[in-house]
Amino acid sequence: MSCAREQGFVMPAEWQPHSAIWLAWPYDPTTFPDRVPKVEATYVQIVKEIHESENVNIFVIDEPTKKKAARMFQEAGIEMGKVRIWVSDYADVWFRDYGPIFVKNPKHELAMIHWDFNSWGDKYETLLKDKEIPDVINKDLNIKCFKPGIVMEGGSIDVNGEGTLLTTEQCLLNSNRNPHLKKQDIERYLSDFLGVRHFIWLKRGILGDDTDGHIDDLARFVNANTIVCAFEDNPDDADYEALKENYDLLCKSTDQDGKPLRIVKLPMPKVEDEGGCRLPASYTNFYIGNTKVLVPVFDHPNDAKALAILQELFPTRKVVGICCKDLVYGFGTLHCISQQQPCPE
């Protein structure tokens, strides 16, 4: 099979219309120690907010969990006709990274890209089986499936839908992903399978991030020429240097046509576990739905400021804060757990 780009397939921007969101129900106390019931409640809130404007596909581990999730959805007033629950074996909830990336072409065809998943550089052997989830999905969807044959995670990239891709050197050039590939090789794969032609490379990620600097905790497109960037004002903070370096790089960057980008700072929350270790909390880990933008909040003084900034940037969508102070114990929040399926039209 030829590469996706040769057949006109491109990855749409996240704000373009979706037909569905994909999720996987939390169940593992290893990921969420003493917090699984609280994270389940968070998922119910996510589904309740997002199902109003797009369908929900959600994996569960077994039939008893399916019954429990369905009961919780119904008790929350969720319209079950818009929710499809898939029973399948999977290890964890980080659907953005192991699930497929959906692409579409001008012929109104939908396809998927099935990248390899090695649990963020072979950090967690028990999670490797999640690499099979795209094949599970496509047994039902039966759409074109491209397999580039390299390691790539959905949370490591962001696109503006016009040809520009945003990522980090710490992740995509890490020797624990594709040690045989150089930067130009990675760019060629991204161009061939996502239809992009211009690249913005940031440097490093935030403290506590076990993904080696995923972009969705650092900077995100909110429209074709505007990027929100996580920024730390305190020069004594552990994240200050890395975030300032990324911000400065963005301010010097352009879009695919050489035009300057608008860069908007987002403040940082500071969330620590009981031992005082920093958790990778960031307001940039939001999910852009058809009518709502779901934003992680953490009962932090900067929550309101971040929500106000994003509401101004998304005037046609309602910005909704979802409390993620329990979800972030798994080292990710809303964008990490989700994947959008675009409308092919």
C-alpha cells in the first residue's frame, strides 16, 4: 500500500468536525492508586459533557465493567444511544498514544494510521499489548489502515490542519523510540502519513512527564495560526527554563506559509503527589470537541485564569473545566486519554 499522503489523506486539526471520541475506561489501581472510583466519576463527567455533540466509543475490560459503566452513564442522564461500549482486553487508558490517528481525504474517505507503540520507550512492559487496539477497532470499522512501521504516539504531535506539525526533540528524537532514524527521516514519515509539510520542533517537556516531552502538555494549536503555550512565570520553578525556551522558539516560528504565529501564554498549575513529587499537570492537555472544549483543572488558583484565556480563544465553543486532580496521578489528563475521529465529509 502506498503512503497515506499519496492517496490524499491528511490529519485534520482537532477543531474540525468529529463524528466520535474514543476512550478507554479506567480500572487499574496501579495507574490510579486508591483513586479508581474517583477517576471513573471523572470519566462519567467527560462523557456527559462531550456526548451532546459527538458520539462516544469507550473500551471496557469485561462484561461486568460494561454493566457498571452503562449504569453510571444512565444515572448521570447520558443518552445511551450516543454511547458505544466496546468489550476488549487492554492495559491502560492512554488512548491518544496507542490508538489510531484518523486521517481523511477529499474523496470523503476515512482511514487510520497504526503507528507502533512501545510504551514510551519500553518503560512499562505490561502496557505493550495496547499496540493491538487499532487492529481491534478496524475489524469493525473496516477502513484503510496504514502502518508506517515506526514508533509514534498521538500525544507527541499536534497539527493545524493546514500543513504544520508541532512536536518536541526530547520525544521524537529520543533513542528509546526510533534510534535508527534521524530528524529528516522522522519528518518524512510524518509528511507521508499525516500530510504535513512544515515542522516546529520544541525542546523539552515538563517535570514528572514520563512520555519524554509530549507536546500536548506544552503547546497546542487553537486555530491555524494561534498556539497556546504553557509558561511558568517563576524563574525559580523547576519548569521555568524548559518552558521559556519553548516559548521563545515558538515566538520565532512561522506557519507553513512563512507567516508569524500568534503565541498565547497559559499559566501552569502545580500539582504534587503525597510525597511532594511534581505530577505532569498542564492546562494545554485539553480536548477540543465539536461544541465544547474540555480543559483539565486542578483546584489551583490558576484554573480560572486558564479557562478565561481559552474561552476567549474558542468563542464558538463552551470551555468546560473537568477536575483532573485524581486523573493526573496516572501522569496524564484529558487529551492523553482521548482520540478524535473526524467526520469524513
